[in-house]
Amino acid sequence: MAADFDEPVFDDDFVRSATFTEPSARERARPPGGRERRRARRAARAARGPTGARFRRRRRGEPSHRLAVFQVLAGVLVLFAISFALWWWNSGSRDEEPVRPVVPTVTNSPAPAPTTAAPGGVPEV
């Protein structure tokens, strides 16, 4: 429901709950507590670790450029392998001779039926 022009858009309770209070000068000047000191020492130790900045970069989720190049090359190789496999699958046969020779076929036809002699006894010459 829209507010009327004479009503404030945000009431006092909303404004009070939305305010952000910064620490006072006295709170900022005090020395850090035990938990904060341990957290700072742990962060410094991780920064000096055996892999240094590269380890921190990976922990934050930022991949290195070398890893990104490797992933792109691996993707290209996989796509090339798939396309080569599809080409191989769809191409013709792998025979040495591209066309098989045509061999004459022999049909098994029955022998011709014997002829009977013509009536009248005249032999055919």
C-alpha cells in the first residue's frame, strides 16, 4: 500500500534498526584482544608459508593464469578428440582397395531338358 504524502516513508523504528554505529575513539585505541592477535598471527604465518602469495591466491578462489591457460588448452584438446572420433566413425571403410573388384558370378542353372525325337523317324542332321 503506497504511503500518503503527509506520512514519512520510513518510520522511527526502521531508522533506528538500520543505523550503523562506528566504534568510538576509545574502542579503536585499545589494544587488540587475544582472539584478534591469534587471527593476525595466523594470517601472517599463512602469508609467509612455503608457497607464499600463490597459496593465498588459491585460498581466495582466484585461479592462476597458468591454470586458466591449462584449462583452455585441455578443453580445446578434448573438443579436437571428439571431432576426430566423430569423423573417424562417419568416414568410409578402411580397406586397402577403395572399391571391391567385381567378380563374375556363376549361376547354377539346370541342364537343358532332353529333346525328344520328332515323330516320323527322321533324325535331325
